[in-house]
Amino acid sequence: MSSVQNEPPEQADVSAPAALADGQSESPTLWQRVSATLFSSTSPLWIFIALVVIVAVFGVLRPSAFLSSFDIKTIFIDAAVVMMLSVGMTFVIITAGIDLSVGSVLVISGVLAAKVMIAAGGGAAHAATAGWGPIFAGIAVGLLVGLLWGVINGSLIALLGLPPLIVTLGTFGMALGLADVITGGVDVAGIPTKLGNTIGSGQVGPIPWLVLIAAVVTIVFGLILHMTRFGRYTYAIGSNPESARRAGINVNWHLIKVYALAGLLSGLGGVLSLAYFTTTTISGHATDNLTAIAAVVIGGTSLFGGRGTMFGTVVGVFIPVVLASGLVIMNVQSFWQQVVIGAILILAVYFDQLRRRARLRP
Amino acid sequence: MTDIVQAGASNSRFDGSAAPILEARAINKTYGHVEALRGANFSAYAGEVVALVGDNGAGKSTLIKLLSGVAQPDSGQILFEGSPVHIGSPSAAQRLGIETVYQDLALAPDLDGAANIYLGREPLRSGVLGKLGVLDKRAMRDQTTRTFTDLGIGIRDPSAAVAYLSGGQRQGVAVARAALWASKVIIMDEPTAALGVVQSERVLDVVRRVRDRGLAVVLVSHNMPQVLSVADRIQVLRLGRRVATFSRVEATLESLVAAMTGALEQGDDS
């Protein structure tokens, strides 16, 4: 990217009597302005209000249980792993792509991380007491495996021009299948207890390690999305890949990086999940991809690409988790959570359609 | 300098003594079985608006693509400031100081005006933040506002996504991007095709202003009255070849149409 000139050439001021565009018919109506503020995906305000209302309702109905520090902590812990998948998914969907493989990549990263920890820790008999060396080796392998799957996804999509839906549906099955092949379908247990006691269930002051890691990762990648050239190119490619190409952006390379990021964060999710459950959870992530996609879309990111915020994704991750937690406390069948989330998802996409229709015709 | 018509003879800006800033010689370009260009010539001088006209399929779009680096010729030469160049990509054209306003504008509709104008060339913050790739959004916004003002582009809300702007305003963003970055040549492909009368006139004002700054403006248009009103020189393509070159004073609607349809063959020996 660096070879292009970075300063506009010097130019003399030219006076401009006429305005190029007609100014009269441009001001939006009050309703258009209100709806733009409320519903546009750059300010996913309505969905944030929805989250506040949900929290308020549960908080008023069952203040002692719902607002207890234990329950809040549980909510954050439940959200941590899905958050990692959703952060990566936000980048992917903003490029107008999709990644169905995140849950399977999480599983295979976790499986290989566990296998390495056990092998490096002296075999199944001794690994439980292993120190940080084997743990870090396993974490590194887990992250690397996630990154590699992401690179494979991105390369197939960018270089062969295959549809992201199909590529990641394929790697979704492949990653899960390989995890089953490696383990014989039996979860890998007996990982070092140190991992579970620290990252898995330990705390830094009042904050669980899981939550701290998830929060830092989310903030860092939120800043990258909104503040940096990497983020800007992500939006540009999702908005109009041909324009991005003509502007000198290496679209293929950027897409590979975006899918690699989603894979890396899935690998991190695998490590965090492994630490939390102290075992792999091979059969537990079949719908993680849909959970993450729903969170991102509920957060106002457009499936058509080009639009979205990390803040919206954070809200979109918390709404299902808070609902599930609140319904349990209220002694309501927690299956209702799926019903409500489905409705919110449809509503979110409807608002996105409204916004797109509000665009002026060329 | 063997153009049939020494168009600029009466005009000091391009008196025929200097080399063209951008020139194409004997260009051939084939797409499958279609010979889009068959030995086409073209020249543009600094400080002039040169129009490129021709019927559909005459090869205008192909020639523009070659000059802006989107495609490469099969044979023939492109000369920039008198020396042969290979324009391998739009970025390569940009490095030469050649900017293109594409017919589809090539904007990212979800990004705002400033983001579009700086797309691919974003300034970064100084120091550590810049090393981390952090954008200097204020610099982009300020320069964009200045450019809009300079060019008379009335966009009330610079932070609005381009998708929400009117056709004229979107055209304005694309033209402003070209005007900001071009130091030698601006190529405009049908810049007024989607615009009303008033907006078209304003775009043409911008074209003249850019020309007066000393740049060459290559204007592709179907609108003959418009071409006659703004162009200093007019080159006519027909069936992949340049068949005529007119100066502003000698061109008439009839002569242009005659050249475009083949009724008039001026020849082209450059």
C-alpha cells in the first residue's frame, strides 16, 4: 500500500461561485432523521435500548438474583467465547462475507491444543500437573491452527473466487470431521489443571480471566475496525470491491487477512473454552456459527457488507445471554430465549432493509 | 506533431511546440473476437479539455481503460510527457498524476465523502499511532471540506455516507477525488450522463476550472452540445481508430456527426 503518493499535489486555490449539487431538495424529514439515528447500523441505538430494557425488566422483577455480582459474572463468562467468534465474524460480514466454520475451527483448535498440552506435559498420566511450558505450547498451537484454517478459508474465497457460504460450509464439516478423526469422537480431558485454575476459572481482582481477555480482544479489534486503515479497507471492500480495487487496495490479500483473523479468534475461542471446561467440547459447537452471525446481525451489521460496528456486535452478543440468564431466574422455560432471539434477528434484518431502501436512487 | 488540425494554434496553452502530456500511438486491443481498438491514436496536452467522442462501440471506453491503467494494450505505445510508459494498474496511473472519474464513479457507497476521496491513500496519524495504522480522520475531513469548497461542491454533511447523496453530489465526490489527486491528467468518462441540466453545467464549470489550473482533462461524452461548449479540442473515434481531430472553432455538430458515422473521413496520419 505504501507506494502510492500520500500527499495530494500542491494546487492553487480556485474560487467557486456555484455549488455543484442542488441544495434545496436535500434536507431529510424529521422522521427520516429520527429513524436514521435510531435504526441505522452506524448507530445501533434501538438494539442497545432493547438490551437496557431487558436488563431493566429482569432487574425490577428479580433485583436480588439478577443483579447479584455472581449472576453478572456468569453472564459475562457465558458471553466471552461467543464474543471471540463474533468479533471475527463482524469483520467478515462487513466485507459482505460469511464464516460458517468458526465453531468447528474452535473445536479443532481446542482438540489440538489439548493434545499438545498432554503430549508436552508427559502423557495423559502426568499432564494434569504440567507447568506453563506445555500450556503455552498448547495455546500457541491452538491459535496457529485457527489462523491456518482462516488462511485456507480466505485463500479459497479470494483467490479461487468461491462463495464464502460454500467454502466455509465445507471447512465447517472438514474441521469438525478432522477433530472427530483425531479424537475418535471422544473428548480430550486431562489437560493441565493450572490452565483451568487460572484462565479457566481464575480472576484478576474481581474480574475473571476469561472476561478480561475477551474484553481486551474486543476493544483492540473494535479500535482496529474503526480507527485504522485495516478497518477502513474492510468497510470499503464490503461496500464496493471493484471501487476498492480501483483505489489501489489489494482486495484479495485483505480478504485473506480478514478470514485469517476470524480463524485466529476462533482458535482463541477454542483455547478459552478448553480452559473453562477443562476438556474439549466437540459436540457442543455445532450452532456457534449461527449464534455469532445472529449476534453480529442483531448488532446492526449489514449482511450486504459495508456497514457495522463493534459496539453493535457487543450488544448483539449480550442480548441472548442476558435473556437466557434472566429467564432461568424467572423460572420461565429458557427455550423462550430462542423464540425471542429469532424475532429480534428478523427485526434487525428488516431495519437494515429499511435503511437500504432509504438510499436515494442513482 | 502531425495532427491534421493544429487545434491549439490560436491558443498559447497548447501551441503545438510542446509534446502531448499523454499520448497513445497505434494502439490495438482485442477482446475475444472483438477488435475494440485498431491502430488508435490519441493525444492530450496540458491545459486543455480534449473531448473523445464516437458512436457506441467506437472504442472510447477501451481507450479510457488503457489510459487509466485498468487494462493494457495488445500492441502500440502509450507516452507520458513524451516518453513511453507501461501503465500496469490504476495505481500506476495515479503515480503518474493521472486520475480517472469512472462512469460508475467507483465510490464505496457506505463510506462518507472524505473516506472515498482518500480511499487507498489515507493519511495516518504521526508517531506510534501512525505506525499502528491509525487514520488521521481530521486531516482527511479538513482537506475534503476545502476541496469541496474550492470546487464548489455543495455537500452539507461531509460525514454522510455517499449512498445518501444525490446523483450530482456523488458526481461531485468523484470529481473532487480526481481533482485533489491529479497533478497532470484527469480522465472523465461520461461525467454528466446521470445529471440534470443545472448539475451538468456545474460539473462542466469544475472541468474548466481544473483545466485552468494547467491539467489536461480528457472528457468522454455522448452529449455533443456539451462537448462543443467545453472542449478545446475534439477527437473522434470510429471503429477503433481516430478518424478526425477538430479544434473548438472549426467543430460543428454536423461535422462531428459526419465523422462519427463515417460520412466524413479526415484521415489520421499521426
